[in-house]
Amino acid sequence: MRTQIQQAGATAVIPSKKNRLIPLNHDTDMYKERNHIERAINGLKRFRAVATRFDKRAANYFATCCLIAALTWL
């Protein structure tokens, strides 16, 4: 599976475990950016309306996400 992903041109972002015999190379800067995005999404999911997606329309859901993002930013 890993070789197929590498053949497709993807690079490893998540570092390998410390106890791995042959450590894999990964992109440290991209991993930091990925971590920031994951934390932001998990911060949004703390709110029930976003986690369960109460809104039926995409525009309303987007507005809810924007409102919660603005509230958490303040």
C-alpha cells in the first residue's frame, strides 16, 4: 500500500514511530501545517451544531462554521 502511494507521487507527512527499525522520511513543515488544520477542525467539532450537522442546507452549515470560527478566534 505504501509503495502504491509513493508511486502516485504522494509524500509522507506523518512521522514514523520511534521504535521503527527503519525510520521513514517525512516533511516536517507540512506536518506542522496539518497539525494546525486538525486542531482547528477539532475545535469546531466541540460545538454540537457542527459535529452533528443540524443544518440541512450547505449555506446555513457554512454560516454556522464561520460564526463558531469567529467566536473561537475572539
